[in-house]
Amino acid sequence: MKSAGHVIEPPRALRVPPWRRFIPDFRLGLDNLLLHKLRSLLTMLGMIFGVAAVVSMLSIGAGELGVRNLIIEAKEATDYDTHNKIRKTSPGLTFQDYRVIGANLSGIVASTPRKRFVPSKVFPRPQMDLPVVYGVQPSYVQIAGLRVVDGRFFDGQENQEARPICVLGEGAKASLFGPTPAVGQYIKVDEQWLHVVGVVGPQLTPGSEVSGLPAQDLNYLIYVPLLTAISRLEDNRSEIHDEIDGIYLRMADASLVTSSAELVRGILNTSHRNTPDFSVIVPAELLAEQRRTERLFNVVMVAIASISLLVGGIGIMNIMLASIMERTREIGVRRAVGARRKDIVRQFVIEATMISFVGGVLGIGFGFGMSRLIAVLAGWSTIVTVASILLAFLVSVSVGMVFGIYPAVQAARLDPVEAIRYE
């Protein structure tokens, strides 16, 4: 026998886990959303557009410079006298420099020398200015983050054999061939015919010259194997040039870039006898300066997107208040049969959260689509990160919860007797 006043607990088998108390509220909320499909969808629109805007705006990347890249640019002379004067102390940028850097610098995952020049003539006749020719090795694809959209890029064997082939940038292809497919066609650069084997997708182009990087349309390029540029095309150039005019390095870790740049400067200063005929460009350092503008851009864009989320939250509050008016009698019956105020609050907060949850999921999908559309139409590099998805999703769910609390509290405060008699 239990002593008087002792609380008799229900058998363990009859206890209801706390999480199971939410299941009926989820079912009620889902039934209500499905009962008014159009109204629910219209309520979600603010959340969908707000989340999509946050995801797509935060997906705009920093471009193709790459925080793990290191670029060495030759400062070539513009006249013969200056060229001869520099050659008395420095051989200019050479393949020997490239080999020494590769032997002494650890952490390099990809590298290529570059031979760049503007041809004197190109056939078919371009609709714009003459495109720039880049002689590079196949590893340039990884370094520059190129995306081949038609055909293929050339390989190492084709580079060793100096084959007369090329890959067109998106802008060069449009200028030379228009809407006609370019792969399989031939172009003539100066006096050399080249077989087009591929086309690369659009790239983000800096709008102006930045710290040694020339202002150049990265989409208006013709890529050829490095040895093809040297053995088949270089004879048409002026004698005032270096053996190579650029070196691209991609490091294993962004933290290695700054220290590697100092080591490269030391190596080149030694071989060039302190002649300032080169520049070592660290895109990571350039990006650090650009990030201030980028952060401001992100803040403004997220603020604009947040307005959509705020409008969506107000829409949720409005529709929940209207729903309470429609379901006053239901609330009164629930209170009369034993539902507590916190049960009513939980029910309507869950319904509001479900609206924002579904709107957030749809918004993330819409944001992916907007990100890809921006990449195609603007030629920008866009990357949808997990952080941007989580941020947009958590904000949308939080908005639903916050704006659902007031209507839920109002519903819980209804007098059961008056609610049952409500018509």
C-alpha cells in the first residue's frame, strides 16, 4: 500500500516521450496547409524569394584569380634600346626560372609557363578586335578553373608535339563563329592554321588593371599548346620579348601563397641580378583588398534579401491571425476538452514554422537556379556554399517562429466559453 499523499506515477509503458507530443500538432499544421494550398503558397512567396536572394547573392564568387594561385609577370621592354640595356644584367623570364622555382618551391600542385601575344591577323575575321593568344600547358585548366563547355582541352602529348590545335574562349568563339559550332573548324592565326578542339565557358573578368594584372577580357582568348606558340607562332613576333612572359603556380594551401611569393622574389632577384623586369602577383593579397568591397556588396544584397524575408514574416503573421479567426471555435473546443494554453501556442507556432520551413526549402532550390542563371548571363563565377544555405535556411525558419509567436499567444488567450459560442 502507498502512504497517503504519495504521488502514484503512471506505468513506464504509458509515459509519452516529449517529442511525440509534437506529432499531432505537425499533422494538424500539415492538414491546414493542404486545405488552403493557394493561400499557403502565396504566404510562402516572401520566404521563397528572400531565401533565394540570400543564397544567390552569397554565391557570387571572387573570380578566377584564385586565392591559391601565384602569378609571375614579365615586364617586357617596349623598345630595342631598353631591351638591350636590360639584357646586360638580366636574361628576362626564362624556362630556367620556371625549372628553378619548381625545384625549390614546395607545395606546388600545378604550374605552367605562358607565352602571350596579339596576332597581326586572324581568319575568320573577328567581329571585334583581334583576340589574344595564350600559349600554356594543359595544367592551366586547373589553375584558372576553366570549364570546357564544348569539345576538350589539349593534353600533354599534344603540347610536346606542338600540334596546330587551339581552344577558344567563350568571347573569341562568339566573335569568330557566332552561333555556329566552332569545334572541328579551323582558324588562321597569322600564317598558321589551327584546328579548334574545344570551347571554354565564361569567366569573370576584372574591370580594370589591378596591381600588375592587365585589364583583359579573359573570355576573348585563344588557347594553344605552349610549344605550339613558341615553335609555330613566335616567328611572327617582334624580337623584343622574353623567352616566356608569365608563370602560373597553384599552391596546395592558401596559407603557403604569401611565403612562397617571397621565396620566388628571392630566386628571381638572384637570377635577374636585382633587375626589376618582373612582378610577382599574389591574388590572395589582391582579394584581401577586394573583400572590403565584396563584404559591403554582400551586406547590401543580404539587407535587400532580408526585406523579402521580413515581408514574408509579416505575411505569415497576417495569415496566422486570419487563420485564428477562422478556427476560433476549434480552439475553444480544444481548450474545453483539456488543451492547455501552451498546447495552443505550440500548435500555431509549429504551423507558422512549417510555412517558413517549406518556403525555405523551395527558396534554396530557387536560389540554386538563380545562381546558375547569374553565372550564365553575367559570366561570373558563382559558388553556392553550405554556409550560405544554412544561413538562409536558419533565418527563414527563425522568421517563421518569431512571427508565429504573436498569433499563437493571441490564440491561447481566447476564452474557451466565448470561443465555443463564436460564429
